[in-house]
Amino acid sequence: MKIYNAKGLIFLALFICMATTLPAQGNLGQSGANFLQIPADAKGAALGGAGVASITGASGLFWNPSSIAQIEGIDLSVAYTNWFLDTRLTYAAAAASLGEASSLGLTLTSFSMDDTEITTEQNPGGTGELYSAGNLAVGLAYARQMTDRFSFGVTGKYIQENIWNSTASQVALDIGSRYRTDFKNLVLGMAVRNVGGTLLFSEDAEDVKSRLDEEAARDEDNNPRIERLSPGYRLPQVFHVGVTFDALQTHFMTWKMMIDADIPSDNTERIILASELGFSDRIFLRGAYRDGFDFSHLSFGAGLKFPLGGNSLRLDYAVVLSDHFGALQTVGISSNL
């Protein structure tokens, strides 16, 4: 037990140090690739994003790369989100046990929209020419069960943003851990997501640099336009910590509670309070309240689990109630083979 505690303290200190390296919160709204912050799986969306400790398997890779450390066989997950303003998020993940208490995972996240007609000052009704925009992230994850209680994982990601004829790309890391206790099945999870460099749009760089030169020539102290015109966009780095535990457990029902907090590099701290009621490990009802988020505070959802021989099939559904865009829906299907 002393060895377990020592390892846990070492990794806790590591995560705290990494969290302190995140950019200051004065950078409100100054990150790119923000599709990486949209809850990608249906269970996590229903729980308001409280997934760093509570979600395991392939669907949990979005929240914490250590989520696949204890899987057996192959785990698959696909989810689709109808986001606002006719945009869509598609998430697919697969994970396989390698034996020896380790697992490997793959993730694909795609954010897309319909083609849009270009407008100009001379042609406000449209020029007849169309442009498209979209984002893509591909990840490779490795997780290991370090002890019977502690797991650790890392995901390397390639991220790309496209708009019209401009493209920006970057690589990033997600690093996460989970620590399980015997007290009410309490699990502590921590993750640092999207740790990487800046995004630079290839075609626009020279134009932006010329504008930066113009602003620099003004010789103005703390010129805010220089920051806004910066050709590089930070990734939306997040330090996320959470805990899940069984508040009540009977022979046919389990009531789980989740308390999560995240510290994004481009916003203020946020708190998530979530809950899940499970009946006979077959039917699940979920809900969450989120404090500190810009456009949504409530989310709900449900799930069904079907046994398939020695395997299982899981269906999940989530509704996020946004303040201005109505109900945003996510559906997902997962299976263990």
C-alpha cells in the first residue's frame, strides 16, 4: 500500500505542476480548434462533461486516456452530435487490450458544416462561389494499469483546421490517470488535454504579419490589436479533475455521483455536478448541472445496455439545453467484443 500511495503522490504532483503551466485565464476566447472542447460521447454529454473519472472504455478516451487501461478484448464506440448552426461532430474510438495490463486505442473526431456561399460588400446576396470549413483530430492512445488501483495513459493527437483555402495543423498530447479506492467505489481521475503548440493558418500568415508590422509601428504600449492579430492560435488546453462514487447501492439500483472541475486556458474555472441512476446494470438515467459555462448549464440523458453472449452493446442519448440554441442532441453506440 505504501508503494501505491507513493506512486499516486508522484503523479498527483506531476499533474499539479502541469496545470500551473497552462496559459493565464486572461486569454479569454483566444484559442483555436475549439471543437476539441465539445463533449464527444453521449454519456459524457449527458453528465455535463463529468467524464474524467466516471467513463471507461473507448468512449472515455475523449476525457482521459487512462480510461482504457482495464478493458478486456476490444472496445468500440461511435457518437454523433447535432451541434448548433447546422454543424456536426462525429466521434469514433476503438481500444484493444494488449495483455500485461496495457491497452492501445485510436480516436477520430470530425467537426463539419455545410458549404456556405461567399458574400462580399459588392455582392451581399452571395457571389455564387462556395467555401467549406471543418476540423479533424486523430489520436493514438496507450494506457497501462500501473497497480491494481492506479492507471495511467497518454494520447498523441494530430489536429487540423480548414477554412476555405487555408489550413492549420498541430500535434498535441492528452495525459491522464485514474486512482480507484475501496470506499464506495470512489475513483479519482485527472487529465491534461490538448497540450501542444500553436495553430498557424498557412495562406493567411503573410497578410496577418503585415498587419502586425503596421500595429508595431504605432509604438503603442500594450497594444491589444497585436494580440488579437497574432497569426498563431493556442490550443484549448484544459486541466480536468473529478471524482465519482456510489452514493447508494442496492441489489437492483446504483446511484452514482460525480463532481468535476476543469481549468481551461481560455476561460474561467468551471464546476460540474452530475448523477447517474442505474437499474440492474441495464437502464441508466443521467443528469448534470454545470456552473461557469458560457452557453449551457443543464444536461440530461439515458442509456441502455444489452448483453450479447459474453459481450455487451450500449446505447446512449444526451440532450444539452443551451441558453440560445435550443436542445443539442448526442447519440452514441458502444460495444465490447
